[in-house]
Amino acid sequence: MKIAVLKESAGETRCAAIPETVKKFIALGASVSVERGAGADASIADGDFEAAGARVDTRADALKGAEIILTVSGPDAATLKGAEKGVLLVGALDPLRRREAIDAYAKAGLEALAMEWMPRITRAQSMDVLSSQSNLAGYKAVIDAAAAYGRAFPMMMTAAGTVSPAKAFIMGVGVAGLQAIATARRLGAQVSATDVRSATKEQIQSLGAKPIFVENVAGIEGEGAGGYATEMSPEYQKAQAELVSSHIARQDIVITTALIPGRPAPRLITDAQLASMRPGSVVVDLAAEAGGNVEGTVGGETVVKHGVTIIGASNLARTLAADASALFARNLFNFLSAFWDKDQARPVLPDDDEIVKAIRLTRGGKVVNERLTAD
């Protein structure tokens, strides 16, 4: 069983393997071939992979005879030229926004597995690439906000007077939001947070932040399948907008994290609400790539409106390439090792397994995932 690790396309700093996971795959009986320079942006030298037991090859040599290809961001068909039919392509493949690429994988005879569609069940927690990368993104969002904010975060009592603490408001309390709360608290800010899921109140309070919630309005539960948020009722949306408007005007830092799988990001902050914030405030929009939670967000760019800096965060995990690669690579190993058959010296993916059914996109030359075939 040969595993290939490819160098990612331009702009993707992460790597799908680290020396630690290379050693673990080899211990399972696999051989590992890493494309030259694959780990450079994540501060992993080719020599580190070789020391772990991997071969460092050209792309063509890495693909030759490979039965599993590990990737962070889904490669295009040209990148995979030379891959054999039946190969497992494992990574974050962005199926809904890259449907043509998924069709190309099917046509090439690859079995594509989208790790970001991992179900949120107990036995899959260690395989969840969305959670591992979102955790880093939530941390980095606060760090970027602090860098852009022209004042200190913590209260400071000095001989020259007192510096008031920054007020930070986190909108959306998933993995990224919880880490943003914890990081802002560690930096000394006064933190408040909101979410459409009422179950998150206790989580917010457990981190020392103040929950800001709409009360007594239908739709407050907001708990969708797999722990994701769903769209809210019109009554709830109106009540939430009024609550946020009164609260956001008093905030210095706002971080938005709201995403609904397969749909454009919900609008949480309007231009009028931005205008109510004081000049110098900072908004970090973690949903920028999905259209943004904030009116005026530009994905991948920082803009200023009404004196408020809006950071259109674009995959912040990439800016922490070494740690992001380590977590992502472990997610991939945890998945493959969970299905590894020692006798066959390869992963065996049962058709009736809920993890396999959730993440398998293509097989036998066809697109097979229900989320893609239902269109």
C-alpha cells in the first residue's frame, strides 16, 4: 500500500502529512511518497520526511503506483494526471463549490472522500478537519483583530490613568467562536457572545463571557442536524437584529463565525449597524469565503467603512501552517487507521458505515454521494 502526499497548489500553505503521521502509516505497513517541497510552507523540510521513512519524489513518481493520495485542498484533474483508477483521494475537497472537479474525479475513476463532510458523531471527533481548522481560525481571528485595533485589550491601571478593557462580541459559538471567546478573554477583553442555539449559553458562561440571547421568540433552539445551526424564523431574525443593533454599537471588536452548510453565509451585521460602531472598531468576518456575515465584507481583503475596519478573513488556518498541518494530518491518519485492515494492509471502507456514506463522493466512475446526486 503506497500513500502519496502532494504539494498543494499556490496559496495553500498546509501539508496533508507531517513526519509524525508518516511514521505511523509506515508502522501500519504502508510506504509513503512525498512530493518534493510539499511541506515547505509548513516549515517541514524534505529531509524531515526522509528521516521519518518517506521517499521524497517528483509528483509523477509519487503518484505512480499510489493507492491513497492525501491532500489538503482538492487538486485539479491536471495535478492528478498519472493517478491510477480506484485510488482513494482523501482531503478537504469542497464538493458543493467544486462540482466540476468532483465530476472529473469520477471520470478519472478515483474514489474521492471529502473530509469536511465528516459526520459530527463521537467516534469521528478525532477525524473532524472542520473542527481542528476552525479552532485555529477562531484563535487567529482574535489575534488579527488585536493587531488591527489601535488600543490595548486588557484593562491597565497606570500612574497616568486607567486604560479601559476592549469589548469583544463573538457572533456564532461553534468551534471557532468558542476559541475566539477563550482567546479574547486571555488577552483581557470584556467578552460577550451570541448564537441561535440556546444550548450554547452554558458554554459561553463557562468561558467567562456574557451570553446575549433573544428570549421568548420562536426559533431560538436553532439546532440543526449534526450540531450545525439552521436558518431562523423571520420573527427570530427580527428580534435578533434589534438585540444586536443595541449591543453592537458599544463593542470595539466583533468576530462573526456563522455558517450554514451548503448555503450562503447569513447576514448578521448590516451597513447601518456598522455605522453605529465607533471609529477604530474592528470586525473580523470568518464567513467571508461564503459571502460574509457582514455587509461590505470583501473576501481576503481588509476594508474600512464608517471608520470600522472589516477583515474579510480567508481560511485563517492557512496562516498558522505548521499547527494547521499537524492537526489536519492527524485527522487524516485517525480516519484511515480506524478503517485499516491488518490482514489486507489497507483501509477497508464498508458501504453501510455512516462515516463512509457521509464522505464518499465518487466510486466506480460515478458520483455517489446523496448530497450531490439529489440535485
